[in-house]
Amino acid sequence: MTQTISINDKQRLQLAPLEMPNRLLLGPGPSNAHPDVLQAMNKKPVGHLDPTFLALMDEIQSLLRYVWQTENPLTIAISGTGTAAMEATIANSVEPGDVVLIGVSGYFGNRLVDMAGRYGADVRTITKPWGQVFSLEELRTAVETYRPAILALVHAETSTGARQPLEGVGELCREFNCLLLVDTVTSLGGVPIFLDAWGVDLAYSCSQKGLGCPPGASPFTMSARAMEKLQQRQNKVANWYLDMTLLSKYWGQERFYHHTAPINLYYALREALRLVAEEGLANCWQRHQKNVEYLWEGLEDLGLKLHVEREFRLPTLTTVCIPEGVDGKAVARQLLNEYNIEIGGGLGELAGKVWRVGLMGINSRKESVDQLLGALRQVLPN
Amino acid sequence: MTQTISINDKQRLQLAPLEMPNRLLLGPGPSNAHPDVLQAMNKKPVGHLDPTFLALMDEIQSLLRYVWQTENPLTIAISGTGTAAMEATIANSVEPGDVVLIGVSGYFGNRLVDMAGRYGADVRTITKPWGQVFSLEELRTAVETYRPAILALVHAETSTGARQPLEGVGELCREFNCLLLVDTVTSLGGVPIFLDAWGVDLAYSCSQKGLGCPPGASPFTMSARAMEKLQQRQNKVANWYLDMTLLSKYWGQERFYHHTAPINLYYALREALRLVAEEGLANCWQRHQKNVEYLWEGLEDLGLKLHVEREFRLPTLTTVCIPEGVDGKAVARQLLNEYNIEIGGGLGELAGKVWRVGLMGINSRKESVDQLLGALRQVLPN
């Protein structure tokens, strides 16, 4: 080994082993992970083509179908965070020149616009003030006007706390021969979802919210109709890492090597999904609903106003109006530093106007709410 | 909560908590993770904008600069596996129509070809039989001929076990005003690398090999010259998740939210890098070299031949010729099932012809070699 260059030690930090604070994560995500999930994640890695790992991938696929209520064969985890799964739906469905109609009523609708444009889509948008949702009639008018190849909607807008109803949208899309793409990042595991019954063709989510798992392995699914569009493409998918023509051969029977999966995160995801299946979806959804109603009541008792109309509020994420004269950032900082509780601030149009409070996965429990309300009682001016 | 659709329990698997076998991972990766790294990974997640997490990101940046021997400000972890980091270098450097010259002497050179094409590159290749490397003269001739905007080389070809010398290549690229892009997936932490001294402009790696960390958070770096090309682009980077104009604002002073980082994997990566810094790069490289020489000796004592000429063999990954008449797959299967040892098979041109044996990170130690040689003595026909 010849080595004539000398080693530069300038960036060689001398650090102690890692210590991190013990936070109660009640922001828009990540949420705390279930202790059993952390324990599963901590097992020693095996190889990404180990027979035991391939069996675990099959379990993840089945359980993801269960939590999403779909029978789509191609239902997998993307080896990245929710944004990567979002990009996977766009990259695999959009061909240059396709009209993509996007419902924008928050930050993540805008992200879809930016992303679809990068894949050559002819993007059209319909918009609503942040915190509101589209009616089926509004969607029909827009689809009739723009005749899109894809309609993209955000089921649970993480930036506003609003739930976009999806009943009837799938039928509308079929009537106009259009694919329905849906963001379920802040709904999966916490909000009723019926992908097949609703006629959703492409959906993505994340692991660190309703599923109670650390972030980094993100649910993705596509229907037979979406697969057909993929198979008829003229050009390769403009993204190698997220190309479903390749990934489907790793997750499918062929087991072709594509990339080295984040092994331990898949352990964690499998365990998180197992726990949801054990609890049962109906119980899990009801728990999220019950605890958020308890939160809403407590916040209103403190004299706080909620940003979203009750009918469309998410059970997973609540936007709370920052009272006039209160420094929202200072309150969040105090909660973090003095109470080890994280809540989120507003994004985009809602920056400085709301706090975002998440009750997701294991954190959707009465004790979390009591802890937050107790701290708020101390921190907020009387 | 109105809910008239009934829940489908068909995919609701009833599973026991996760159990995984205890493998010694001596294939091309993942390698076993250091116990301290697993312990760090297991700490509870905090938020991706938590001040303690932002401090941890800074530590990762410094330590990545140290292990790569670079002072590039934009030296970060990509929230995906090594392939995502590979794609990040291509996506951020290639503009449609750019001539990209790629040295192909193995599977990962071919992957770069496929990827660069998807980003609109005018791809040219030079090739060598798998297991050989390019001389500086061959590279000069090719650069003179094709006048590329980018020259891409694989420092450590994981499919062949060959180490591509890089001395002088950076000067050549500067002479022809071309960026140098290098794959260091199987070299970082195990093979001497001096990115700045060698004039490398873009590099990527992974966490699960020389660094001894689980997969899923992957090193990426780009030089000031590469940043300049990025800033002068006519169009947005054709990949949202990996766009450095956005990511640099999350990792830089602005701390703009981009995506939810895989928090626990960053804990693990920080700890893995800390351990390399503690051992010291020179010691770490020497350990890899010493243990692989012990392996080579042992394999040759068993009558096995190595595929790559000694001068160009990687200390991290060794390709072993499968003797005539031996069923390579059956041997690997038996090692896995009876000895809990994983080794890899050949890819592409070398499929069926070689085994791939990795000694990386914590697995680069005498005991791993002894364990493998002992098992091979039992399994191989006399």
C-alpha cells in the first residue's frame, strides 16, 4: 500500500458516544416509535437477499395492503422517507407532456406541483385556502375542464390538518380515464382509508406517523391501471432508484438485486405494521379519533381556536390558531426546552399563524394529551 | 366518523414478534454493524429540526469530510441507500446533452451508464474486462477523444473486487475542464481515499460496508467546481428528493425543511463515523489491508485462485474463482444455512464464475477470516 499523501485530521472530531434527549414528539412527525419497534430495529442486519429477509419483505407487502385496504400486488416500501415515496408515484406515472391536475390547499400540494413539473408534466392546479378541502363538484368541474391524465390530491394535508374526502373521486377519474394519485402521509394508520373502494390508483405514505415507526422506509402502492400506464411508457422512468419496472422485480418473484434495502428499517416497519394488525385497523382508527377529540376539548378549554372546520379535521394532526399577541415560536421553544415536548409551527401560508399538534401512532393516547395540556397551561399567558 | 365500507382482513397477517438469524455477513454488503452503532440507532427519535439533531448533522458532515479527506462544504448524508447517493451525483451534475464518459469494467459502471442516460446525458463509455482497471494513459486518450463534461469512474468495483487507481485523474480532468465523479461505495473507510488531493469533484458511498453501519443513509459530497456547474444549470434538477439546491439549505445554515430525515439511521451513521475517527483512518485502512492479506493467503492455501491481479485487489472485497466442477451457489447456500455465514455470488459477466467475500468495517478481523476458512474447509470438496 503506497501512501504518500498525509492524512488531514482537521475534521476528525473527538466525540463522546451519542446521547439524545427523550422527547415527546407531538409535532407533525416524526412521532415517537413504539418500544417494540425500536427493539425489532435493533436486531443484527442480514443480507438483502437472505431468504429470511425476502420472507420479511412479503410480510411487509401483505400488511401494507391491509392498512391501506388494497389488494394491489405492487404494494411495497420505498427505501427513503415519505418524500421519496411521493416522488416514486410521480416518476412512475407521469410521462412528459401529461396533463397532471393537482389540488393545492397546502404545502404538500405545492410540493407535488414542483415535483410533477420536474418530470415534464403539464401541470394544472385548483386551489383552496389552506385548511379547506375540495368538494366533489369542484373536482368534477376541474377534471372536465383540464382532462388530466392524473388527478393528484392530498388526503391528509400535513401543513393544514385538513382531511380531503375521497368518496366518489375514483369514479369521477374512471369516467374521464384519469389516474387518481393520493398523498396519505399523515393518514395511513390513523385515518380511515379504503384505497380500493375509493378507486385510488397511486398512493404513498411514511412510516413515522400513524404507523409509529422511525422514518426512512415509506409505503408505496399502485393499481393495475397505473401499472398499465407504466408498461406502455415510451421512455424509461426518469429516476433509477424509484423505477418500479426494476423495483417490482426485487419485490416480486424474480428477486433481482436492485439496491441494498435499509435492512433494519424494514425490520422496524414490519414490527410497526404487525402491531397495527394486532390492534386491528378499526380499533386503531377509533383510538386516534377518540384521543384527538379529547385534545380538541382540552385546547378549547384553554381558550384556543382550531383552524380547520370540525368535519374536515384530521384525527392525526390538529392546527391550533396562535392567539393574538402570543409569540408562537417562543412557546414551541419553551415546550421543547423545559418540557421535552415537540410541537410544530406553521408552514407557508400558515407560518406564524398556527401550531401543529400531532397525535399519531403510539402517541395517540390520553397521557400525551394530558402532558401537552398541562405544559400549555403553564406556558401560555393567562 | 361515518364508515360504511367494511374492513377487509384478508391481508391481516397474524405474526409473532420479529426474530432474525445471527449471520456473519462476509458478502459484498451489507456488513455487520458495530454493536455500539446498533445501540446508538436504538435511541428514541427526535424531530428532524430539533437543535440536538441539527448539531448531530453537523458532526456527520465533519466526520464524513475526515473519512473522505475532503474539505468540501457540501458533504452530507443522503436519506437513502448507496444507489440513491449515486443518483444524487448524476442528477445534480448532468444536464441534458452533456457528454458523460463512463469507465465500465463491472456492474456498477453499467449502472452509471443507465442512470446518466435517464438524466439526458450523451453517454460514452470505455470498457475493460471485469476485474481489470484503466491506466491513466487510457483515460487520457478517452478524455481527449470524447471531451466529456463529466468523467465517471468506480474507485472500488463491488462486482469485481478491483481498485481503480485515481492518482493523476483529477489533473487530467482539470486540463480538459471536466468534472471527476467517483463511486467509493466499497472503498470508504476501508481503502485509502484522498478526494481533495486526487481532485475528485463528486463522490458517493454507503454506510453498510467500510463504515460498519446499517444501510440507509449514504455519504455524498461535491466540490466547489461541481457546485458551480449546479448553480449555472438552465433547468431544475430533475429529481426533487436529491436536489442539492434544496438539500444544501437543510444541511446548511438556513435549516430549511426539505424532508424528514431517517433520524435513527443518522444516529447510527454518526456513531459509525465516530468510531472510525477514534480508531484513526490510517489504522483503519491498515487493518483492512492486513486482514485481507491473511484471507488471500488462507484461500490460496485451500487451492483457490483469486480473480484480480494482486496490485489492484481491494482490501474490502475479494473475488474468488469458483473451481471447475464446484457448484458455487450450493456452496454459498451451505455456508449460509449450516454456518450462518453469508458470502456473495458473481454478478453479470462474473455470474457463476466467482464468489465475492467482503471484509469490511467490524468484520475486517482475523476471527471472521478464520471462521470462513474453517467453514470452507468443511464445505469444499477435497
